[in-house]
Amino acid sequence: MEKKTLNSNGNCKAGYRSSFSSEEQIDQSASETPVYSPLSAESFRYCRSNSETSAFSEIIEDRSCSSEASPSQWPIINSGRHNPKVLSSRLGLNHLQHDPEEKLASLEIVDSELEMMKERFAKLLLGEDMSGSGKGVCTALTISNAITNLYATVFGQNLRLEPLTPEKKAMWKREMDCLLSACNYMVDFFPTVQTLRDGTTIEIMRTRPRSDICINLPALRKLDAMLLDILDGFKETEFWYGENGSMSSNSNLSGSFRKLVHHKEEKWWLPVPCVPSKGLSQGSRKQLQLKRDCTNQIHKAAMAINTTVLDEMDIPQSYVESLPKCGKMSIGDSIYRHISSPHRFSPDSLLDFLNVASEHEALELADRVEASMYTWRRKACLCHSKPSWTSVKDCMAETGRTEKNHMLAERAEGLLFCLKQRFPELSQTTLDTCKIQYNRDVGQAILESYSRVLEGLAFNIMAWMEDVLYVDRNTRSHREERKQQSS
């Protein structure tokens, strides 16, 4: 049989163009709001639950290609950009088209939205380099920053258990749809054999959606919707918030709410929850506890996805070159004695011994332990990377040392895991930051940033619920003490 190599459309590979390239599809978004600092290559250095800037994108719909490829190989785009009805539909303004005055106002909103999206689209194309000199960051980092900045714009000022305003909620959904639309065009190519009518067998390349996108993106969208539903459930509550540690006349707690709820002075700006003098009702308390447990599961799911995506990212060569020659140099003699002990190793006991008091100390320890872990892993794999047969004897002589390095790496990994469990709001480690900075996979960048912002939002909501429950417990305990004293 005659065997040919064709693509899915029957064209030769030399002129084959299955879809738009990733950069053509993704380079449709980026901007920042004047509230925050400009985007830069350093804008990915943030805590998991906080960020500093904002950037969004424009979505282009109704894409279609002509039957014959144009000489420049560019597809013909029918975006309907001059159709006000299409633009209103994209921007969610169809509900304003009934009254002439509302229609005129909606068209003005469309014009302002289009101008804003043009600016953001231009900034994404420039890679956050407004000079246009080609010194901008890669597309993956730009779109990762855009998702992080959108989260900061929508949720950055939201410090209470209350629903999002309709404007912010619509902005979050609209802009996230734009930023995530690039995933619709990410596919994997795989060869397959097709038999024609005349019996000729040809080999063609077919496409299928990327497996990591198909698995993780729908799950993240579901977690996103669940978190918004949880916030929408706090329209009418038995608790309220007082500013600057002030108390309402309905509360009988004495002293400062700030000392009661927030144990750290650096969080003085957070509003303080207040409850009635009798505390929350049993039904309200039970419902709040159920929502807290649900949010905790969402937080764990988002954290698991984020950890998986980060693990799949390549370790940058710059980080490998910065690793110490000896893992003991990174963690110090005290920690090394515990890790290398022949007895049973307990990460929790070691953390209790170290008495890590602050997140800054925890992050510093995490960086050191992670560097030692990869140093030992690298040493354990060195003998397997030697190409010549004469190195076999050297590899066999180093077997005992390799097993020890493997054990040290596993114990360091367990210590790092326990440390992150104790400090769930811990900022990203140096390795994670380095991976995000040098990552070139746009799909991984989208999944990592989306899961990270959802993880931060879930953690904040859970912390706010804990604050309310903490005040409720103290209110009821104080009330019981007064009853006992009066009796």
C-alpha cells in the first residue's frame, strides 16, 4: 500500500496551519488599573492570597477561515466589531436595550469598554514592555500576571463575608472568560492511520484537547463558582462588622475586638466581626460551620491542583546552578543531625524543636530545606547520568552514598510538606517563583495562576468565617461567666 503523511485537512505539512498559534490566541489581554503599580517581570512575587496589579483581555468570537489559505497564512476574522448588538452581547449589556436612553448609555459603555480592551490588548502584545523595544516578558508570564492582577482588582478590597457587587462579579466572570479562552485552542497532536475509499492508507495528524487542561480547568471553574455562591450566601447575616476595633452597643464584650480576633498587630486594617449579645443562633452557627468546612475542602482542592502544576514545571537551570554543593551547608548542622539520624524521623517533632514563630522564618526555612532536597536528589541521580561504561564501577561504589542521599531527600521533602501544612498562607518559595518566571508553557501558566488565586480566596473566606465563630464563642463564654457570677 502507498503510505502518505497528511494532516487532518488533507493538506501537505509544509502549508499546514491547523489553528491559530498560541501567541495569536493568547496575546489578547493585558492592562492594569491605576490603583496598583505597573506590571513588570517582578509582579509575580507575591503571597498566595495577595497581589498588587490588574490586567485583562478582549475576547474575539466568530472566528472563521476562508476555504483557500491566504498568501500571508492569516485567518480571516469575522468579529462583528462594528455591530452594536454583538458588542452589547459580549459585554453583558443586552438587558439595557429596552429604553432609548438606556440604549444610548449602554452604547457609551460599549465604547469605553472597547477602548479599555484595546489598551489591554496592546499591553499584552508588548509583553508588558511599553517601550516596544522587544524587552517584554514571555506570553506565559504575561497572562499569569493578568490573572493575578484581575484577582487583586476584584477581591483585593473585599475583606468581609459579603457578596461581591454586581459590577465586580460581572467583571470577574467576563475577564476570566477572556483570559481562559486561550485554553480552547490548546491541543495535542497524535498520529493516526486512515484508509481512503480506494484502499490507500495514509497517516494523518489529529488533535485532541490537552489532558491537563481537560482535567484541571473544569475543576477550577467549578471551585470558582462554589466560592462565589458561598459569598452570595452572606446577604443577610446575624453578624456585622465594626471598623477600627469599635464595638456596637448590642455587644457586651469588653476591651478591644482587635485583640480578641486578630492576634497580629500587622493586621490592624481588617474589619472586626461583631455578634449579638447572646451570640449567633444555633441555626446560623451551624450553617456557618458547614460553609467553613466546604470552603476548607475547596482550599485543599485548589492547593492540590496548584502543587501538581508547579511540580510539572521544569526546574530552571539558573536555580540548579545556584544550589549549594552540599545539602548540609544549606540547612545547618542542627537540622542536618535530626534529618540524618538513624532513628525514626518525625518532621513535626523537628518543627516543634525549631519553634518557627513567624511566616518570614517559615519561608526562609522552606527555601533552605527545598534547596537541600534538590541538592541531595541531584547527587542521588549523578551516577545514572554518566554515559561511559567505565563509570559503572564508580556508580556501584557510590551505591551506599546514593541511598543515603535519597533518604535525606525524602526526609527533607516530608519536612517541607509539614512546614507548608502549618503555614498554609506561606508565600511562594524561591523555586516556585523561579519556575513561574521562566515557564514558557501558557497552559501551565493559566492553571497555576488560576488555582493560586482561588486558593488564596478560599483561605481568606475560611479565615473570615473563623473570626466570626471565634467572636461568637467568646461572646457566649462571657455571657455564661456573667450568669454564674450573678447566681
